[in-house]
Amino acid sequence: MKNAVGFTLIELLIALVVGGLVLTIAVNFFATSSTLTSSTSFGSTSYQALMGTANVIADDVRKATYILPAGKTVTLDTSIAPAAPSAAGTSMIAMIVPAAVYGTCVTDPSTPNEFVAYYVASRQSFTGFSGEYLKVPSDDSNATRYVIAEYRACSSLPDASGIASLSNPWVRLVMDYVEDARFEVTGTSVSDPTEATIKLRAGRTIRGVTTYTPSQTTYVTLGAFARNISGGTKTGGTAQ
């Protein structure tokens, strides 16, 4: 009678250990590949978002009839604009622009201009906020990062005196996963700026891997000159 052919207990245990190691390596490989793919995707899409955001802000600067100097206070409605700053500065750039041709403001002769502000706030301040166009999903891995929000309202005058009479405000989220953002306004007079520099950097952590765009130490930078402000004088005009 021939001996039965089969595996011994030791052989089965060795096979299980080897199989487990192979499976662990495969899972780690696919997890790493997924993380790298996500990071690469974020780097590409975030660069486009940075350029788009910088161009949107620069376009309003070019239209501006008045740019708020750093330190100029303004009261924004924080019930619709979470964590909005109380003054212009590196975290908020604000200006007066001619009202959009088909917008709400231009239909009312008493408010032919728009107040526009772009400000930086923490993601946490927007998480769970129920305002339209302002919903930010919770993301514990990126709790310390920022967003950029746009605040618009109708203004009666094309200069600083119109800031006190803002009406019909609305807010929207312009960009998420911002690592750093800085706004600088300059001109022949500190109190009457005529141009702005926008500096933006994105950052996001995915499965423990952090990606910065363009890099951890550089910014997407864009400058813009206010075409409707001449020689430091606040003037009216149509959108350029």
C-alpha cells in the first residue's frame, strides 16, 4: 500500500506565511501607488486652481476704481462670510469696481458699483457652514489649511465713501486647500494704492503624504494694475 501524498503541517504554515507576506507587499504597493496618483493629481489640478484664482482676483484689480489700503477697516457680514477679516491687509484684498452690466447692483441707480473682497480663512471656519456655495467637507488631515472666499456687495460710490453703504451681499468659495496666500497693495501713495500682487500656494495631505503647489517654499505670483485709477485719483468708468 502506497503512502498518502499531502502537505505536512509545517509546509502549510510556511505556505501561509509566504502568502501573507506576498499579500502584504501587494497591498502596500497598491496603497502607495494610489497615494502617489492622488498626490500627482492634486498637484496638477491645484496648479490650475491657483492660476485661475489669481487671474480672477487680478481681473477685479484691473477694473477697480478704488483699492482699500492695508489697515483700512470694513465691516463684512460674518453671518454669511465665516471668519471674514475686519480690515484690508495680507489676508484680505478689497476694492470698489463698476457693477456688472447685467448684475443686481447696476439695476439700482443708487448702487452703480460693487464692493469686492477676497479673503483667506481657515478650512475649519467653513466646515459644516450651511451657506450656499460655501460648503467645505471635513478633512482632519488638512484641518490647518485655508480657503479663499469672495465677498461682493452693492456700493453707492466708486471710492472709500461708498464702503459704509454696502447692500445685497453674497459670498462664494473661490479655492480650497490653500497652504498660504498673501495680498500686497502698492502705489505712489500708501493710502491710495493702484496695483496689487497676489501670491498663492496650495497644500494637501493625502494618506500621510503632503503635496505643495508649486512647492513648499514658492508661490504662484501675479501682479495687476488698476486701469481705472489714474495718478492716485479715484475715478469712475466701465469695466475693463
